[in-house]
Amino acid sequence: MGGVVGRLFNEFGMVVALAIVASAVVSLTVTPMLGSRLSGAEHHPGLMVRIFDAGFSRTLRGYDRAVGWCLRNRAIILLVFLASVGASVYLFRTLPTSFFPQEDIGRLTISTRAREDISYPAMRDLQAQVAAAVQKNPAVKHVTSIVGSNGRSSLNNGTIWVELKDRGERPPLDQTLRELRQATSKFAGMKTFITPQQSLRFGGRATASQYQLVVQALNASQTSEWSDKIQTAMRADRTHFTDVTSDAQNDAIEANIKVDPEKAASFGITDDELRKTLQMAFGGYTAAEIQSTGDSYDVITEFEQWNDQMLQGVRVMSSNGSLVPLSNFATIVRQTAPITINQTGQLVSTTVSFNLPAGVSLSDATAAIDQIKANLQMPNDVFTSYGGTAQIFQQSQGNTPLLILAAVLTIYVVLGVLYESFIHPLTILSGLPAAAFGALLALKLFGFDLSIIALIGLLMLIGIVKKNAIMMIDVAVETMRSKGETAAAAIHEACVRRFRPIMMTTFCALLGALPIALGTGASSELRQPLGVAVVGGLIVSQALTLFITPVIFVEMDRFGRFLGRLWTKKDKDLHEANDDAPTQIAAE
């Protein structure tokens, strides 16, 4: 798999593969040596061990009776298996999906924007007021504010970096965000957009909010029109969107100087002289240099904050050396204009950015955007696409089912080679729907989306859950070959014999994933879906596969025998047809 998701799974696959290789080496070398050294030592179990063994023996006897009942009522168990398959498919299709869970790493970014024609001193003062309001929040530890250097190259933009107190000293992140949004929305002439900083953020332009939608058209006016319509609709949908804004800044004040060529020529004023004068007036001009010991300083002259009267009073030197006011040969037209014009793929574009309210998944937001576009009835020459994290999320959506299918097919091929059978691998894989159902149900019950992290948990489950069936089927196949027992008797005996190691390995895996599922430690929000998926999948699969796998094994054995008889019959018919065919002897 390519892209960012492919690189993430590449690291995951390498770590798991190396860990399994190391574990196999230890199991085949160190474990037998320790077993030979420790097995002869006398051991007198204590009271707790005896109580545990007595309880486990009663559980084993109950499981023995339950397996016998399941093997006698296979139709009911098969219906349970089909129900788990259907429930897994339903949850997989309906569970909200996202790219990565939102983390709480204790840092926020507040993007600020004022009107396009604001001066630097006014923007600086307004930014300072917003920063002071943020600093008053009890959850805030430190604030850093800057104007005009946030990647958007205009003085009406600013950035405030917020460091929060430790998690034990402040409310949850969602509550802090609500309080800060309420505090910063009170300043007239200033818009604020608050985004929690994340450990991972991908691609896209530097925007005020986290997720990006790129709107493109064949011309600038059409792009501006439809991006405004989409923004208006998104702002109205407060259920799915918050902090909706765009990188379009089309209300800057622009002064167009329309020169009358005849009047300018009558005064002997050239275009070069006019441009030079305007540059000196408004762009700055080094009039002198002050020299001191070891240092020099430029003296730069420029106008104060300009207005129409000041611009009209600019004097331009004519060819005879006289100074002519600009108003004598030119008119000034004041109008609005964009600060910058962005392009994507050689088309004019506007990037609409947005954040998600608490409890809203990225899949819900993209579905809402699709509905907005359908309601607006956008023309064919207006295009939209996602950028940054949202773009990678859209690309990963199509790869997720293929990734799971590739993992299952790989396991099937390997197991088929090891067992020299097409049937037994299917029996082993029959426990996966129950595990998937448990994982997806746990994610839904605890309010987690199906993110990339949760998907990693599902892939881990594929490897963990199949070991239950392998331990059962390996013993059952060997019993059938050595003792000639029926499939039902062999799998029943295997279930009872392997019940203890199955429970031990499952509980070890479950307890290992439990701290992750509980969500303790820094950035626990990123890891918690993995733990919840693994714990939920292990609990449900353990409760179901201990009874489903024996029934599937018996039915698959019957199916294999049926295919064998069918193949033998076809082979016999083919031989009989060859025997009945007339023999032609060539004449000598």
C-alpha cells in the first residue's frame, strides 16, 4: 500500500514480523531448556492455586457439556455464526470512520483574522486583546502571540500558540475549547479559529482550521461565488462543522491611478518618473545613512497611513523640474481586490477549511459536504476536492477493505500449505467474524470511530484470534489420523484438551491490551481505539469461537468428504468412459 497509510502499516508490519520471529526463536530454544530444568522441581500448590484449579475444573466440565450440546445442535450454532457475519458487515458499513483520533497533547493553535485593510498597529493591539482573553482562562499555562508571520503573508492574519496546563489540573479538552471559543468570539472585527495541535498532521496548505476542501472553477469570479455558497451552507450546519473559513481575502482596499496621457504629456511627466515617485512615497526610500563606531543605520522615509487626499497631493517632477500634483493629470479610483489569488493544478482555487465539533467523525462531515453540494446543484465546471488530512482519509477509505482482504487471503494460503488442505484453513478463519463483531461493537458502545488506529487493532485480532482454532484443529486432525475417530469426537476431545492453553493465551493478550483500552498516559486518545478494538474482539470471539469452531470443523469435514466422493465419482466415470471407447487398429 502506498501513501502515508502505507508507510504507517509498513512500520507496523515490520515490528510485528520481527517480534514474531524473536518469539519463535525463544519458544524453540529458551523455553524447552527452561522446561527441562524446572519440570523436575517439587511444587506444592498453595491455597489460592488449589481454589483456582478447582474452579477451573468445574468450568472445564461445564464447557465439555456445552460443546457436546453444540455438536448435537449444529443448526442453531450455524445460525449464530451467520448472525455474527451479518452483524460484522452491518457495523463495518455503518460505524463512523475517521483518519486519526483527536489527541490532547496540551497545545492549541488559534488563527486570527481581521479585515484586510487593517493597519499593523491596529492588528497588533487587537491581537494582544485576544491573547489576554485567552490567558485569563484557568486551563491556560502560557500564550505566545505573533502577527503577520503565519504563512499567509498578510498583516491582517495572526497566530496565538497556547500551552495548556497538565491534564490533571484542567477540564477535558472539549470543555476548554468551548470556553476559549466563547471568550475569543466577543472581539468585533476579529475572527478566531481554534485547532488542537496533533502529533500527526499531513499535507495541504497552511489554513486556519484542520480539514480542507478545495473549490476550483475556470475563473476567479466563479470560484469565489461557489466557495462562498459552500461556506455559507457549512456555517449553517453547526451539527457537523465549526470554525469554517477560507483562504480567500477579497476585500482589500486597492487604489487604481488612472493617468490621462494627454495631461501627463503636457506636463512632461513619464510613466517611469510616476512609478519612482510612488515607490518613494509608499514603499520607502533610503534618504541617508548614519555612521557610528562599527555600525551604520539607514534613514528610510515613508508616508504616514495614507488617505485619498494624501495620495492626490503627491507631487511628481516634470521634465522642466517643476513639481506637479498627481490630481492635475490623474484620477484615483478606490475599490476592493483580493490580496492573493491561489491556484491548484493551474486553476484558480479557494481552500475552505473547517474543524469538527465534539463527537462528529470525519466521515459524517464528508457526507454532509456531499449533501451540501447536491443541494446547491453545482455546475459541471466547478470542482471540489479534499486537501491535507481529509484528502489522505478519502484515499484510505478505498484501501481499507482491500487491506483486510489481503491479510485474510495471505493467512488462508499459508494455512493451506501447512495443512495441505483447502478446508481446514476456512475452519480456522471462521472465528474472524465473531472477533470483528466484538471489536466493532466495542468501538460503537464506547463512542470511537473506525480510525486507522482501530484498523490496526482489527489486523492484530486476525493474528490473535486464529490461534484458538489452530490449537483445536491441530489436535483434532492428529486424533482423526492416529485413532480413526470421527470429526465430531475428535474436535470434542481437542476442545477439552486445549481449553486451558486457549484461555491462558487469550487472557494474556486481553490483559496486555487492557491498559491501552483504559486510555492512561499522554496522547492516550491516539492509542485507545486500538486497545478497545482488541479487548472487545477478544471477549466476544472467546465467547463464540469456543463453540462455533467445533461445529464449523464438523460441517467442513462433511463438505470435504462430499467433494472427495464427487471427485472420485467423476474420476471413475472418466475411466469407465475410456474403457468403453472402441479401439481402432490401423491396417497393415
